[in-house]
Amino acid sequence: MRPDDNGPIAKNPWHAVEIIPPRASCIAAQAVKGIRFLSAQAPSLPLEQCTQPTACRCTYRKHLDRREEARRAEDALGVRRWCPVPMERRQNRGRRNSD
């Protein structure tokens, strides 16, 4: 089963999924635990290397973005830093005759 099988393909190109294995899962599921995949590139469940394919209870957890943390401080805080606008320094006309 693919993450996009249950509905239309996600419009967000960075939509991601994470495989959530249960406690008693195979080594293959434990190896990908905590890794986010783009939805279109996520492996299908049960994993190919799964040693318990008929009893596999792994699931997907959906995420809006493949990144786990904000890249910039302003993304994490949700506010932009205030920057004063410098005063206009141009006082004279330009060099051209038409200015």
C-alpha cells in the first residue's frame, strides 16, 4: 500500500511520510524508523525486506514537509525580525540629462 493510495495525490510537493513500526517489528522497519520520505518516493508497506509480511503492522505518519525542524529562526518563531529601513540617501538628480 502506498501513502497516496487512499486519496488524490498531495498537491504539496514536499508532503512527506514516516514509517511507524510497532514495538515488535522486523529489522527492516527499525532501520527506517524516524526517516521522512517524500510521499511519491516512500517505500510501500510491507517493506521488501520485511521478515513478517503477512503480520506487518507498520503504518505511515503524514507530515506537511520533509524537514523535521525549521531552517531559519523566523520560521521557528513565526515572526520576522524587525529591520529598520535605511534613510534615502539620494539627494541629487541622476547623471543623465533626462533625470
